[in-house]
Amino acid sequence: MPRALLLENIHPLAVQLLTDTGYDVTSLRGALDESELIEALDGVSLLGIRSKTQVTEAVLAASSLDAVGAFCIGTNQVDLTAAADRGVAVFNAPFSNTRSVVELAVGEIIALTRRLTVQNSSLHKGVWNKSADGAHEVRGRTLGIVGYGNIGTQLSVVAEALGMRVVFYDTAEKLSLGNARRLPSLDALLGEADIVTLHVDGRPGNAGMFGTAQFDAMRDGAVFLNLSRGFLVDYSALRERILDGTLAGAAVDVFPHEPKSKGDAFESDLRGLPNVILTPHIGGSTEEAQHDIGQFVATKLRDYDRSGATNLSVNIPGLVLDAPRKGSERIALLHRNVPGVMAQLNDALADSGANVEYQVLGTWGQLGYAVTDVVGGVTPEVIDRIGELPTTIRVRHLG
């Protein structure tokens, strides 16, 4: 019975879907470090993680994984190149928790702009301090969105519905939604926005993108949010701007170093600061989002297992595939994208007496992915021959 390992408290629906597919599923609440993960992956074909577990080249080299599912948006915790080089497909959930992150951002924008954290703290201390000082409506204020992807665009629409003006900056060409205005540079956005919120991806080049210079370029009294990646921001610089009053408040959901498990100790330069909201990486942690993510990623893993489908894989060519045709057997070949591979594949099949009924090829950079349905002639010897081709990365006989 093939085995699957799910870490970091992935939704039970994912467990059920993979169990129904025929997997023996182990589900753990916390993350594992590299050595623990290597040990736990013995005999495991499918791995499910969230944001804390690091799937390194060493982990991949020591395992026999078929696929990794990141039950979250980001995939920077997985060495995607090393996974592709070993024929391990990686899937994520790029859309399923978008609304949850947007709603958290909107709630925090309103809370910070009205200084609800300060008012709440005073009353819990028994101090009645009714005042309008520093409290503003969000209507008419300018929201600056850094990163105009799935989350940034939806936040843009919701913010406009609240009466906010929206400006955004993205390094890629993006279509403006509604009345949002694209600005030519990050500095231009920082000089105009009353609220700045980060929604960029976790590529290594974005590390440390927001520090002292960027905070100094923000307007006095502005508010800052980071619900994307912890390593993007110099939080010591943010602390200084909160303490000297340059910034009116901040909300942070992600940190450079996060505890592995629920209940572990948490340390940060931002603890104890006024009008600062700290949350434990819960942007996508709603019951609705986790249900949808569990279903989406587990379904991708199931379809890859059954049919070889790689649609929306983040590291190998994507193919939308139905189940193998009745009476046929399917061979999935991940290979180096060089001339002659398909001829060699088909020669091997022809020599074995296999008749090709269906064949599709997808390429992406240095990789090619060919899926072939054949009738007859699929022996262990022909699979071995295909596997021994100099361009082969991995061949799977799906039956």
C-alpha cells in the first residue's frame, strides 16, 4: 500500500481524499526539521506540507517521493529545481486562501486606522480614554499594494468598495482593476500611500526588499502591513519607526523565523509595541480556506498518482489529462528537453510491440513531459529501456 505523509495539521479532507485513492496516510500536527523529515520519509511516496517544513535537496536525495503538495500559496520552502531533477512534481494552492488573506488585511487596515488596538488595550487596563485623536476613516485614504497578484488584485477591488483610493506597484506588467493606478516605482508608491501592504512572492531576490530606506520613504503617519513573507522585511527598522512615531501602526502575520508547532515560544522585535497587530501566520487560516486548500492540493496529488496529470505544477511541464483509455496502459516520461527524445521513446515502444493510442508532450525550459497510452507490449524490459535513455529523468508506468 503506497504511503503519504501530511505535516503541519493539514485539513482532514486531504487525508480522506488520499485514503480513498488507496494511500496509507500519516498526518502530524507539527513541522519536521531536515533530519527528522528524512527519517520520516522512508517508504513515503507523497508528502504534504505547509509553510514551515523545508524540503531541501538533501531531503529529496534521501527519499523516494513521487510528489510534494504545498498546502499553501508559497513554494519557497521546497527546492523546486532539485525536485524537478529527481522527477518529483510539486503542487500548491495559488488561489484557495486568497479571500481569507484579503479579509484579514482589510480587518487589520480598519483596526489600525481607527487605532482599535490602543483603545482595546486601554479598556482592558481599566482606563476610559475616549478620543478621536489619530483615528481615521479608511474611506478616501490611499492604499498602496506592493505585488498585484491574486491577493493584491482582490484586495484592490475590496478596498475600492470601501471607498479607498488604490495604487499599486509590481515588477511585472499587470492589468489595473477598477480605478486602481499602477505606479512606476516602489518609491512613488511609498510617497503616496497612507497604508502600504506587501503581497509579493517568496523568490530569493525579494529577500530584504523592505528596510530602513523604504520605511523612511513612507509618509509620516502611514500604516504598514506584511502578510506575505517574513524575510522580506527588516523588522528592527520597523520597530524604530513605530517607536519614534513616524509610522502610526503595523500588522505583521509572517516572520523570518517561526516556531515549528502550536504552543512553541515566539520572539520578535515587534512584541509589545503600540498599535501593532501580530498574528501567527494565519492569513489563510480560516476553516473555509483550509477546506478548499485540502481539497485542491490533495486532488492534484491524486490526479498525478492516477493519470500523471501535472496541470498547475510549479516545477514540471503542466498537462491536463484524463484517465488512461480503457484497455490501454500509460507511460509518463519526464525528460531533458532536447531533440530526438520522442523518437527514442517511440522506437522503444515499437520494438516491444506496443501500439500507441494517445500521446501528448509538454515542455518547459529544460524539461519535457511526455505521456503515452499504449496497448500491448508494456513489459518491465521496455520500461527499463526507457528509464535508461540518457535524457530520462524519471519514467512512471501508471498501468
